[in-house]
Amino acid sequence: MTGARRGREASPRRRARNTAPVPDRNVLGGPLESCGTDPLTGFYRDGCCSTGPEDLGSHTICAVVTDEFLEHQRAIGNDLSSPMPLYGFPGLVPGDRWCVTAANWLRAHQEGAAAYVVLASTHERALDIVPIEALREHAVDVPGDLGSLGES
């Protein structure tokens, strides 16, 4: 019996579907880089500004926070400076890298208090809310090892 098996038609070969997860992309189109691990940031607390359906706030912008930004956030009801041990949140200080919500970052930008942004660590979904021009205006390149800034 060629082409049939036990009275059934032979089925054409099925193509194997690639079910591997699609890697997260940054606003520059490259792979999403880590934002920060000290303190450990990200909606999923994995160091990255990854997002998903349960991240209703879109914690997609990797910000290097400043005093001005932290004060702005406190003024709008989003206190990022005070520790919250119940949630394992140490509180942020200027210079910390943190995945912030796109809407709150945009509001700070519009009100003149935007934090710096690490574009390679900012998720492409941020562009659903914030124009790339605004992100580029506040872009900084931050090396993974801040100790290297003192080397000559």
C-alpha cells in the first residue's frame, strides 16, 4: 500500500511550527537589554523592561532617575523614593535605573521633569504611548559597569 495506511489517505508532511518565544525588542529595533539589577527592576522583576498583558501600566521605559523626576512622581501620587518592604521595594535614589510606566514618564516629559532614558533597555511597546523623538531627547548611554566610568 503506497501512499495510504490502513485505508486512510496519506497526509502531507506537516511543517514544524516554531513555537519559541519572540525575543523582546527595544525602541531602536534591537534586542531588549537589561535595565537594572540593583535594585532589581522590571514589571516581572527580571531586570528588564519587558511587558505583557498583565502589565496594565506599561512599565516599558528604562529611566535613570533624577531628583527632579522622583519629586515629580511623588507629586503625582507615584512615590518611588520611599521604601516599601512589603513589596521588596527599596526606594529609588538619583542615578538608579528603573522601568517606569510610559504614561507617567510622558507626563513628566510634558511637565519638564523627564528622567534620562536608556534606549537599548526601553521596550518597543513604549512607542505605543511615547513618541520616539521625546525618548531620544532624554537618551543616555549607560554602561553596564558604572565603575568603568572612572577608568581612563
